[in-house]
Amino acid sequence: MLHSPSTEQAPNDLDAFWMPFTDNRYFKANPRLLASAKGMFYATPEGRQVLDGTAGLWCVNAGHGRETIVEAIREQAGRLDFAPTFQLGHPLAFTLAARLGGIMPSDLDRIFFANSGSEAVDTALKIALAYHRVRGQGSRTRLIGRERGYHGTGFGGISVGGIVTNRRVFGPGLPGSDHLPHTHDHARNAFSRGQPEHGAHLADALEGLVNLHGADTIAAVIVEPMAGSTGVLVPPKGYLERLREICTRHGILLIFDEVITGFGRVGAATAAERLGVTPDMITLAKGITNAAVPMGAVACRREIYDTVTGAMADAAGIELFHGYT
Ligand SMILES: Cc1ncc(COP(=O)(O)O)c(C=O)c1O
């Protein structure tokens, strides 16, 4: 049973909210609060303007308080606040999936929705495992990420992620996950304009992992095409191309985590389009709703959708036991 809230609690009490990725004790002694936002600026409760130099957390791609977005949310909440997507549907979910598919590269136009980037990542990793399993390659269970990578905070995301503080106290993570080296080569690539010259060879580390573990144990490789969380790391010329080629040669699925880079952040709908390399799945979130509503998605190649959903072709039933309310 829930306890009723204490009547002694001050209305501005900061203690109850356990803030994520925050020094809670410091913050609560020195609170920095935001009260409203418009365009590129936040306003504090005292009315001071603060330039939002990071677009929220890389997620308010179209600026704060866009009337069309605000009105769409208001209108939809009044008409139909929630409709299940398990065994039922709302027409707009199908419309949105079709429109998203229309701006994804190549045939990555089968869309699975989630509620965050972390969920999108875990979804993509699970789809990769399911895909190999239904093709009779159930030994492919290893998931490969990259040093310095950030893929959210789910168990899948922290396992393939390469930021040690994000997983140090959370146990061993997914068994068999492994990591490629990061591409930050300060000594040789400092002051590069655009894509740096040096580092394509770092993709060959995937060949090393194939030699070490066997390709038949590796399900997928996930990388941010342009890394975001430990410094904005532009991929070296030829690096993503080589990663793509090695994945294709060994039957390994390539996932681009475009939670940051999607929706115009790099000058195209996706970094895949901007950089001319097409993965097998793309994870999306943040800018998908301008962060005004929590949402994520995975864009999958048609063949992945057809394979997983076709697996049950002669036995009606749920094809993928996965989803979020
Ligand atoms: C590349 C990348 N993947 C995944 C995530 C996780 O997204 P969320 O915080 O919506 O779970 C982030 C968040 O910053 C991200 O930058």
C-alpha cells in the first residue's frame, strides 16, 4: 500500500526526486532549476534567460515550444491519450512508421517503436538475436560495441557501451559482449576538418574478434556512426565502410545508434545517409519527437522484419515477444 504524502513536506522539497546522472547531494545544496523554454532559451524560475547550447540533451532538434508540436500533443491527449499496440492499433502509429521509413536509408523501413533511446538499443540487440535464431544460427549471441560508446542505460546498452563508469557497479552485463577500439586518435587527427584521415584500419579489429570468437558466435555490431557522449568523434574516412564490409562478409548485423545523429543533427535525416554507409538497423529517439514526448524507434531492413515475422508463417502467433506500453 502506498503511504500518503507527508503533510510536513515543503512544496519545494528537493529530496524526493532521485536525479539521474547527477551528484544529488551537490545539486540539492546548489539547485539549478529551469522553469520554461522558448526557441533556443530556457528561463530559470527567477526569470533569467539561459542559452540552451546543447538542445536539451541533444534532443530538442527543432527548438523549444514549437506551436505545431505543442498543439499536436494537446489535441491528441484530448482525443485518445493511449491505445495499446499489443494486438490493437491506432492509425497514426502506422502513419508515423510509414513516414519514418520514408526518410530512412535504403530499405530500412520497418519500424519498431519504443519509449527511449535505451529501449530502442535493447530492442535492436534483441531483434538481432531473434533474427539469427530463426535463421537457424542460434549460436550467434555475441554483441559487439565499441570503447567510449554510449548506448543508453539498459542492460543491453551498458553491456555494449564503452563507458566503464556506466556499468562498473552493475555486474557482468550480457555474457559474451565485446568491444572494438575507439577511433579517437588525437595525435594524428587533431585539427581535422570533416572526417579525419587516420583510423580506417581500426575497423579491422572486428576481424580480430571474428578470429578470436568465431563469426558464428557474433550476432551484431553496434556503433554510433558519429560518437556523442565522450566527445564528438567523427568517424575516420573509410572506417564505417570497412566495418560494413567486414560485417557483410561474416553475416554480422550492423546497427547504427543514431539516437543523437538522427533527424537533421548531421545535416541529413540520418548519419547513415550523410556518410553514405547503410547499416542493417538504426536506433532512433530524442529528435523523433523533439523530445516533447518520450519515444524511440528501431528502423530495420525489410529482410529482418520478413525473416522474424515469417518465422511463424505456418503457425499463427506472436512472432517477437517484445514491446513496451
Ligand atoms: C547514442 C545514444 N544512444 C542511446 C541513448 C539513450 O537514450 P535515452 O536516454 O533516451 O534512453 C543516448 C542518450 O543520450 C545516446 O546518445
